[in-house]
Amino acid sequence: MTETPGKSPGNGGALAHVEAGTGDLTAVLIHGNFAGKSWWRELLADPPPGLRLIAPDLPGFGESTGDPDFTPSIPRYASSLAGFLDASGIRRPVLVGHSFGGAVAVQLALSDPERFPAMFLLSPAPLTGLRTPRYVYPRLKGYRHDHRGLRRALRRTMITHVPPYLDELVREAQMMHPASFIGNARELSSWDVSTKARYFENPVLVASGRRDTLVSPSSASATAHAFPRGKYFDLGHVGHSPQIEAPRLTRSLLSQLVAVSLGG
């Protein structure tokens, strides 16, 4: 596994990233909110055969510092990723998005539908956005300096398995740009691409668990069926973090999706 902090420039600056595996096809792993590239540790440790995996930190997350005028924006995250892919010479990658990263993946795919042969969305944010009550905003802002509180919050997204590196994930989350602690929730509250999903005609696999307290199975299923070639997979009794709770199944589903995308 190769780690490259901030070496490939995107539109919003350099993006730190981790890379694993080799192959003719690349999958870009897009993390969620209060997260970073470390959330893909299990998958990066055991990449599917013949597949190159790249997990970047989005701008303003982890080791990818935001610009001086940084403002959280789903289109801006997608644009920065597009620039990162261009600079890295990655032409037609599969997009893999988790939670908030699912929204970024969809935004990017819709910006150039022919470029991306498939999408794999894990517990994705709904295509109509997700409204966070304003009374929750002070708590989100407080997580920047509240390791224990943020640890509890992240722990609740991992119903069936808590990794030994949870505290590392908390520290990574607290590296977010200060504007992101509230800004990402505010951005997702107003995001809506539900009428545009039909324009992405390549395979889309959406997977979620029955014990996910943030994205219900009905919401995830609705996301899948908004795409012309979308399918939903029930992950069983896992929570909001399938790549951590069920890494082998996640890997298997990614392999199957890649096979479908290569088959046209």
C-alpha cells in the first residue's frame, strides 16, 4: 500500500491519498463526513484482484488542507476530485462513495456520465439531500475539540464491529477544516439531484445495512432505483459503516460490480 500525502493537485489544491492494488481499472474510494481516507483501511489492505484502489482525502479533510477561501460545497468537492483524476492520469474509474461521499460520487458522475463506468454507493446520502436540524449544529461544531463526544458519535455508526483504530479515525475527523463541521451538513441540507439521476445510465450498486441509523434501507433502495441501471443490495444486520463492519462482503460486491461494468 502506497501513501502519498498531498502530491496530486486537484482543482482545490493537492489531495493526500492512499493507493493499493494493481490493475487496468481503478476504483476511487470517496469517504464521508467526519472521515478521511483511513475509513477504507480494510479494503485497501485486501484489494480485489486486478483492481487499483485510490482513497483520497477530500479538500478540507484529513491531510488535504483547504484553500484560504475554502467553503464546503458538494460540487466543489466533485470538481476537485475531477482535477485530481486528470492530474493522476486516471481516465475511467469506478466511483465508490460512502455516506456523504456518496453524494460527492453522484455529483461527480453526473458531471460527466460517460467517464465513469459504474458507481458503488455504500449507505449513501439520499439524492434529495439530508436535512440536519439546526439545533444540532452547535454539537457538530463542538466535535472539533471534543474527542470523547465525537468518538461516541462515530462509534454509533459501527453497530457490529468497532475497529481497534477508532481513535485514529476520530483524530482524522478532527483535522477537518473548521468551516466543514457545520458547512457539510448545511450543504447536504440543500443538495438535490433526484431529477438528474436518470442521466447516469451505467451500472449503480447501492448497499446498506438494516441497522443503519442514518440511512434507512428504504432510502438506500430509493437511491438505487432512481438510476436506470441501479440495483439495491441488503447487507443484513450491519450499521452505517459497511467497509469497516463487513469488509469482505464489501470487497466481493465491488468485484462483482467491476465485472458487470467490464462486461458493458
